[in-house]
Amino acid sequence: MIERNVNILKYIDFGESFFLFGGRGTGKSSLLQSLLDTRKNKLCFDLLESSQFTRYLINPSLMKEEIELALKKSSEKLIIFIDEIQKIPIILDDIHFLIEKYKQKVQFILTGSSARKLKAKGVNLLAGRALVFSLFPFTVDELGDDFNLYETLRFGSLPLIYEKIPEIKIKMLQAYTEIYLREEIKNEALTRNIQSFSQFLDLAAQLNGEIVNYSKMGRQCHTFPNTIIAYYQILFDTLTAIELPAGERSVKNN
């Protein structure tokens, strides 16, 4: 198993609440499940699981009631692991309440693959009460001597596909893109024009690592430059892309 560089184990031991953000397939859930495997006093909620998602979407306060019931039954600190918290962001209101009410008796560990729904209230709401960490695909440091520049440039380094053979990697990346378009974009109504966004996504992948010309991309996708900017913001918000600002010669920007 490849060791990840995100040093969150000590914060689990310290009893600190925290967010772990990362795109789909970066291994957030697997990492935390392995770290929490031996912890006995814990509650786990997976909001990607359809029945749990529907249950708490209909009645978000139900999770708070279940957590409080477990807290009353326990004399030890209770770890609450909630996977993909952005699916029902209103739950963060109850998390805020529970952290304030129970303080040293509860620890929240929250994952998210989209910052879009949390920007307005989630992260700001818990500022100072929960740390924030990010998990990326495998890095050069994590892979060490196994790092292959050509393979990484061709397929990326998502843990989801890393150890697969090239033919399988291609199929899995195609499925990953289709699921991403359907779940993250269409279902969450990030954009109304899925066809236009799909064309943009193909072009953005080809231009990965290059200087972006919004006007030129707009012409190629038959849309406006501002729409391209908005599309890129979707990639940033869903942690699929990272913006690397252009370098400046000014000393003030160094």
C-alpha cells in the first residue's frame, strides 16, 4: 500500500475535528477508513450511499438525533465520520451545534469532493472549529522510485486506476468522466448545457498545463469567454482542476 503524505493521524489522535477535501477517486474514504479501522467508539455516515443520502436529505436533523443518542450512551470521546458532506451541507449547522455543546466529547471527520456547496456557509461556519486538509492523486514523493513521468502525463495518478494495466486505465478514465458529468454536473445542476460543457471538458484536458485563452476556447466550444471562465470554476469547485496563476516579475508578487 502506498503511504499518503497527508499527516492526519496525529490530529485524529489529538481529537481534532477536520475536513479532508479531494476529488473523486483520490482515496479519501479508503485512507480514513484504514486510519479509523481500530477505533471502536465511532459512527460512520456515507452520503454517497443512496439510502443514507435519501434518509438524511428528507430529515437532516435525524443525524443530529442519532449522534446525540450515541453520545449519551458513551463515556468516551465519540468520532463521527461523515463521507461527502457537501451532498447535504445543511447538516453542518448541526455539526456546529454539536461541537459547541459537547466540545471534548465529540470529534468530526468530514470529507468532501466539492467545495461549491460549502463555500457560502460550510467552511466559514466551522472556521476555527475544524482544520482543513487536502488529498490529491498520488504525488512524486508518494510514488518515489515507482514514479513514471510518461505514464502520469498519459493517465494521471488517481489511486483508483494507478495499478491497472493501460487498457483498463483508459476504460476506467472514460467511465470516470461519464460518471463525473452525470453526477457532479447534471444532477447538481452546475450547468444547464451538458453538451457544451462536455466539449469544454475534452478541450480543457488537451490544454492541461498550458496558458488558457478563454476567447479562443469559447470559439472552439461555440460559447462565450465568460461561460468558459464559469466552466473552469466548476472544475475548481469540484476539485478536478487547480489554477496555477502566471508568474510575475514584480518583487511584490514573489
